[in-house]
Amino acid sequence: MSKTLWIVIGIAFIWFQSGSRLPNSESQEELIETLQVLASSGKTFYSQNKLDSAAFYLDSANRLINRYHILDTALVQETKNTYGIVLAYLQRNGESIKVFEELNAFYLQVEDDPHIKTKRAKVFNNIAINYNFLSDYEQAIRYFDSCLVIFNDRSLLQDKQTQTLYLNKALNQLDLGDYQSALENIELSRHIRGQNSVSSQDQYALMRENLIYAEVLLEINQDKEDILAAIKHLHEGIAILRAINPGDYYHGSFLGLLSKAHYLLGAYEEATDYAIQTQNFLISSYGDKYTGLIFRYNEYAKILVAQGKIDSARHYLSKALEIPVQADANKTMYKVQALLQLADIANLDSIPMFVSRATDLLFPGFSDTTDILRNPPPNLIPTHPYMGAFFTKKGALLHKLYQQNGRVDYLVQALDCYMIAIREGGRSRKGLMTLRSKATFSNLLHDSFSQAMALAHTLYEKTGADTDLEKILWISDQSKSALLKEHLVTALTTSIGVPQQVRIEELELKSKIIQLEQRVYSHSAANQLWPDREGGSVMAELLEAKLDFDRWLRKLDDKYPNYRQIMYGVSYTEQEEKRVNINENRLKGKTLIDYFDSERTFYIQYITKGKKGAIAVEKSEKLMSAIANVRIALSDPKGHETYEHAAKLMYDHLLFPVIRETSPDHIVIIPDGILAHIPFEALLDSVDHAAQTFKDYPYLVHKYRFSYHGALSLLERPQHRKIEDGELSVFAMAPTYNDQSSLAKLPNAANEVVSIQDIFPGQFLQGSNATESSLKQMTGKPTIIHLAVHSAINNQNPLQSHLILSPDSSNDGLLHTYELLSMNLDADLICLSACNSGFGELQRGEGVMSLARGFMYANVPNVLMSLWAVPDKATGDIMKSFYAELRNGRPYDQAIHQAKIAYLSNADEHLSNPFYWASFIYMGDIPNDDPIAVFWWWVIGGLVLGGAIVLYYNKRNPIKE
């Protein structure tokens, strides 16, 4: 019987055979033969890239298999696997998932196949890829991890199937913005490929590695060097693909990325050429209704707009909208992108129409899509990386309308859009696994914060409303200490119901990953995405450690799903309302000043009891020069001739406008950007022409008490441990460095420890006893940890900065910042009597990544730290006064303030230079009141109350003579 006849018979079976009764043996043989022909025909058309024809025959075969419950493993596997892949290429991803789930259910019934686990792993991989295409990245990760569990159980780290899995997972992580993890999965692929002989399959993997490398380069920085490197990878990959299979699906991906790369370089003619090649390839392969063309038309429209060809751009965006799609998430988003691009190039009157259409597509459950001055409520906004991009773009369009018509309601809604984008970005960042990945993602969010802050200040200038000021405060707070806040939130909410052993396992796994990352990456996440090639075997260790962590997460999913979601999911743990709650009653006599450092402006927010406000200060050349000169002078024991005028200029611009409004005694600074390296108490409020020496300068420390904090919302978190009278204890260490000739001796460090020992009880270790091991194994819960030690600051990678203690057989004596991230010291204050302990790299979204910040992760909420290297003698004098003030009952911030005043009163004209005394700053909790004052108020109140009681008693019971 001819092949054509078998096909006709197969189709007849589908449309005319009724019921699901299995045919007799003769008919059954014919049925199997029919299925084989249908499957074979479908596979042939698939190999020829004729996907619609392939889908027709494979669908016919699949219906027969399902109707008659065919159990021929090879036939079912070939049909469903090929059909699922064809549907995926046709971007009918929901249908593809259904077919692969049918195949997985079939495999569960197979009992005598020793390779069934491997086959199920392949199914999971294919389902994960489909979810990735649907932009459901969390589901994709779950299926990728299910697949990995099977492969890892088989110990097939060198298996080519596992290699393919890592490349697929890398693509998913790329879409999530987790660039580091994407690259590490490529490294795993490279490692496996290197263990196998060269073959076409290895070349195919190499081709995909080039594609993903290029896409990361084009997404992360978009500087010229990276773009040119991406183009090199793309040409290498496309050359491989042309030699293997020029009609492969990835051919269009390479051409599309080459177009994007040249567009980013401004080479629009080359970008246009590659864009047209991309479209022609897709149309010839899949037809002019192929849904993947929507994205390609959108990208081409950007090139046309850049060339000023607006009418042509509209034409291609309209073509994108004409392509029919199913209700798959990513195809809808491509159409939303087209509508927003049309809005961007439309006349202003048409913007609302395009935005409404986009909103209607993206949020079908939202009833008010026609009103662009309304946004969907949080429960209708799905967790998806694209949500941030949508609201950012909508915000920009509404801002454009506001600029044209001046309507404040457009400004209000534009700001709300940016604030939603910030919240959605926080969700996406929380779903990332490692500190490096989170830090990289925070850096990418910075532009959204700057745009939102500019709009918020514009709105507040117009309205003066407290509700609009609260929006400013929320935006600023969200931009600071993001990772530290996330760490503190999860630490407070996750331990309930989780056994201690589980937390220990987690800590050990994460600690190992952090330590290996520091050996593989020589720079910080802000400056280095690519691993050091010389990492070699250490990279293999790191990747294996992350595989171990993935396995652990899988167990966590099964046993403690709530803990898994809170710690590693994308649920938003911070409050949904866009405001920061500040208890103004705590600010009596205090002024809280919060800074936001944008590209062109310092935004300054302030709060005191009964008054709050916000101002914007332009980053003029004069002001920026003054800040630079102050920083230089503060780190120079000889001072600087421009210091006086520079310090006064900083005061005039950054402090005086607030002080004039609030008249504070105590100023709490929440710095940002370059201001995080400035001790504000060393600034000057006047230029005294009669001043002859540093001792004569009118430093602000004489008028105001200063303390510092990391973010507004951290102020309301419990910081101070409640300390009863007589409970304050100290754990102090002072190595002597006798065996380390490269380090200067610190003779006053031992005196510091002795002077503290004379005041407070505790544990005091000197010389060779002051070991790293002693600190890590510290017993009890001291109130204060005091470390009078040297430090080594790594400006390239702050997590490599370390304190230098005494070594022993267990530890090398170098306590790195990255080690602190997995420690739990559980003290109330860390006093770092060390050089540069508060200095580090400025990271957007986080602040200064320093040794001091590391101790906050180690459950020490309050820090006394130094911003630059201070001579041993001056440090000793200040520390001695600090602890004497603590003995008198003063809080930490007032104790260090009084210590500085005492130092200045005794210092000569040379040692009064701020270099010697201003370096130490307190960052942490601000007490409600001075405990000494509180004590006396209680005494006075008690006497008054006692007198009143006596008077009342005497009136009620007069003395009889």
C-alpha cells in the first residue's frame, strides 16, 4: 500500500472511527502501520522545516494514540516528542506543554525501561523551555530543576543531555536578568563539552554558547567594547550553524542579535540589513503570520525611528499588531510593546488610545483599561519581569502628556507607574539566588529610581502635600540598603517552624558558595560579570556547590514550601503600600536628613517632629569640586588649603537649607552615593577669617550631634538590644602583629583593651590569643564587640576586604567581609577600631559595601566605624573617651560625639585636623531620649508625684492637735 494511502487511512481513522474500543488484531496492525506512516511523514516535514505540515500529520497520529491508548513505547515517544517540539517552534507553547505532559504520564506507566528516568528528564526540559517561551520563568526553573535532579542522581555531569539542559537553563536565567547564573551555566556546558570528543552535537552546543554569551553582552552594559565582543561571538556562532544546518531556528536569533548589536553601535544601515535578513528567514521558514515576527517588527521599528523614518516604523508596528496570536503571555507582551512604541511616536492626542489598548491586552481582568489615569490593583499585576518595563514606559508616556498640557493628574499617574515598576523590580531581584546577582540587578534598576525621584519632587513642589512627600521618602528608601533589608526581613520571618538543622545546612551551603565566588571573581559584581578564566578548577567547585544548593532547594520545596517561597521566591515581603512609616515622636530635638544621589541632582528629604519637607540641589561643578576637595583634605594629615571654603560650601548647599527649617540638636544622616564617605560633623557653618589653625575652625560637631543610618525603613526595625543596668559586657581583641613584619605595630590597641577592661566585664584577648577562631567561636552574647586591629581594604572587590587577626591552626587570621555574611555574632554594637572599616565600594541600590556593612549582615545592627586610616594614638584617645561616656550611661551616638568634643578640647593646633578625629562615625539605632536626661526626669517626676500624694493625703487626713 502506498504512503499516500496510509495517510488517507490514518485521517479516516480520526474522523470516521467512533468510540475508543481497541480494534481487532488485524485492524490493530493496520492502525500501528498507519501511525508509523503518520509519524514518519510528520518527522520528515519537520526536518524540512515545514512545520505546519508536520503539525498536521503528527496531530493526526497523536489523536489516534490517545483514542486507542497505544502502548508501543517507541512509537508514542517519537510521535509525542516530535509533535511537542513542532508545536513549540510554531510558538503554540500551551499545546506543546500539554503534549509533553501526556508523554510524561505515559512514561509513568512504563515499567521495564531502564532509561525511563532519563526520558522523563528530557520531557521536563522541553516543558521548561515552553514555559520560558510563555515567560513563566518560575515554572520553567521548577521543571529545569526537576530535570537536574534526575541527571544529578545519575551522576552524569559529563552527559551531553545535561549540557543541553544547562544551556536551556542559561537562556531562562538570561530572561530573568540573572546574568551571572546564565554565564555560570554556560561554563558548565563548556566544561562538559571539553570532556567529550568533537562532534556536530558539540558544535551545536558551542553555537548556542556563543549566542547566549552575545546576548548577555548586549543586555548588561551596552558599552562599545562589549557590543563588539558580542558581534564576534555572533559571527562565530552563525558560521558554525551554517556548516551544520543553515535552516535551523537559531539562525533567525543570530541575525536578530546582529541587528540589535549594530543598532546599539549606531550603525543603522547594517542594523537594517540584518533586520530584513531576520524577517526574510522567518517568513520563508514559518510564514508571514509567524508570531515570532511581532518581536522582530518591533525591533526593526526602533531602528527606523532612530533614522527618523517614522511612517515606516508605524507601518511595521501595524504589521506586528495584525499577526494573530493565541493567549500566550509572551506574544501578548510583544503586541503590548508594539502599542507602546506606536504611542511613543504618535501625536500626543493618540497616546491615551494606544496606552489603553496595551493595558487591555496585558490586564484582561482590569475593568478600567480605557482610563489611562488608573492602574490595575496589585492583585491583578502578575509576577513577571516585563511588568517593570511596561509601567516604566507608561510612566514616561504620561510624563510626556504632563509636559504638554501641565495637568497634575498626568504627573500623579506617571509617578505611580514608576513606583509600581520599582516594586516589580524588587520582586524580580528577590527571586535571584546569589548576592552578586542581586547586586548586578540593583545596579540596573537605578535609572528607574532617578526618574521616579525627579517626578516625585516635581509633584511635591506643586502640591506641598504630605502624601506626595511620603512618595519621595518611599522611593528613596527603596533605593537604599536593598539587600540588607531583604536579609533582615527574611531573618525575622522565616525561622518559625523550620528546624535548626535545616538552617545550619542552608548556612553551610551558602557560605561555601560565597567563599568560592570570591576565589573565582576578583572584582565586585558592579565591575565584573565574567568569571576569571584562570579560576579553572575553582569554577568547577563553585558550580558543583551551586548544584548542591539546587538539590537542597528541591528538598525544601517538598518539606518547607512556605520557607522556600519567602526566602527564594518572588513574593513581595515588604509592605505593599508605597510609604515609609516614621514615628515622629522619636524625632523630638532631632532632624532626619535623607539624601538621594542622582546623575545631576542631590535630592534631600528631611523629617523632624512636626515638620518635614524636600528640596533639590543641583550638582553644580562648584559643589562637586567642593565635595572632592573635602574628601581629599580629610584623608590628609596636613590638611588642604581649600578645605575651609569647600567645607563651608558643602554646608551651605547640603545642610543649611534643612537646619534653617528645623533647628535641630541631633542630626541623623542617611547618606547616598559619594556623600557616604563624608563625616558631616567636620563641615563648617562659617568661614572665620581670624582662624589661624585647625583648632580654630567652627566645626559642626560643636553645635550638633551627628549619627548615621542606612535607610529610612531600617529606623523602625528593632535595633538596640534591651540592656538592663550592669548588663553591658564587651568582647575585645587586640593582636600585636609581632610575627607579621609587614604590619605596623599598634601599641595603643592593647591600651584600648586594658582601659575597656577597667570599665566593663567581658572577654579580653590580646596578642596571639586574639585569633579569628576566637571571634567565630565566641560564647555568650556580649553587648559590644571591640576589634582594635588592622584592616586591608580591597577597592576592586569589597567582599575581599578583611580584618587582620592572629592566625591559628584552624583559621588564617583574615576575617573577610564575605565570611561575615554567613555569621551570626548577635551583639548590639561592633566597634571597629581599625583603618578604613567603613570605607568600601559604592554600589547602587545598596550603599557602601564595607567591612562595617558585613557586620550588619552578621546580626550586629549598630556599628562604630572609621572612614579612613587613623593614627593609633588618636584612635586610642577617642576610644577611651567613648567607653567612659558609655559608663556614664550615654547612648552610643552621644558617647562618640562627646568623645570627639573631649579629643578636640585636648588636642593641639595640629592634631585638631579632622583627619585625626572625624573618621569615626556611628551608624545605627537612634534612642528616643538621652538616658541620663530620662533618669533625671523620672527622678523629678517621682518627687513631684510623691509630693502630690503627701499633699492629697494630708488634706484628706488633717493632723489633729
